[in-house]
Amino acid sequence: MARMSDVSIELLKSGATLASVALAAGIGFFFYFRQKEYELTKQRYLDQGLDVVAAALDSALGVVSHNYARSLQLCRQYRDLGSHFQVKELERGFLELDNSKFQQTAHYRVGSLLGDQVVWEIFQSALAYAASANALIAQEIPDAMRILASEPEGSRDLKTTADTMISELRFRHDEGFKFALLSRELHALVD
């Protein structure tokens, strides 16, 4: 009988060891899959959602700001150089604004994350602003300078004309600052 009891004790010890190993493995798998789920959720909603929307917004507003700086520089050259202004400069230094990518999948993910489509609505307004402002900044103002530069010298007051264009440029560029709030909130959500 003593022998049977020793065998039973050894079997119990072995069983307890196996059970603790199985329990530890089960807990390890649970935490592994929880971490994997977290990483997939992070990738889907942050990397492929919020980051994509924030990057697209920053890119569009960045192009507008770059073109604003270039157009402002050209207005000042037009004002200061007068008849020595080089019209060929009007064709250089502007970036193209690509408004063809609305990032709809990313917006769907952001909308699912927030439970609201407010980001999509503001994003559309921001892209509409960027397209409109960029048209003025990179096309209309340079076209006006091209036309005005072809007129005989002294037919217009260069300072007044250039200052009017600079005022309009500043006004249109500064309108975009309201979309910086969306950019800041997107980056705050990512953090």
C-alpha cells in the first residue's frame, strides 16, 4: 500500500506540474493574443486611420502655405523691381496640390473610432479651402502679375497693385488657420 501511495503522490506532483505549465502557457497565449489584437487595432485605427487623415490634411495645407510664400515673394519682386521683373519667374517654385485622394477608408476608420463623421466633414471643407486658396495663390495672382507686367511702365502704381495682391494673399492664407485645430486634434488623438 505504501508503494501505491508513493506512486499516487508522484502522479499528483507530475499532474500538478503539468497543470501549472498548461496554465502558464494558457495565460501566455491569452496575453500574446491580447497584445496582437492591440497592435492590429492600433495599426488599423491609428496608423491607417488617424495618421493617414492627419498626413493628408497637413500635406494639403502645407502646399498652400508653400505656394503662399512663393506668391508673396513674387508680389514683392513685382513691386520692387518694376520693369526689371522677370515674368518667367511666375512659372517656377509652385507645388501642385493633389486633391484627388479623399482617404475615404481612413475616414471610415476615424468615423468608427469616434462614432461621428465630424472629421470627414471638416476635412472636406479643408480640402475645398485648399483648392480655392491655392487657385488664387498659385494661378490667379501670378496670372494677374503676368498681365500687369505686360502693360506699359507707369500705367499703374506698382506699389498699390502689389500691396492689394499681398493683402488678398494674406487674407486667403490666414483663412486656413481654422483648420489647424483639426490637425492638432488629430495629432492629439494619435498620442
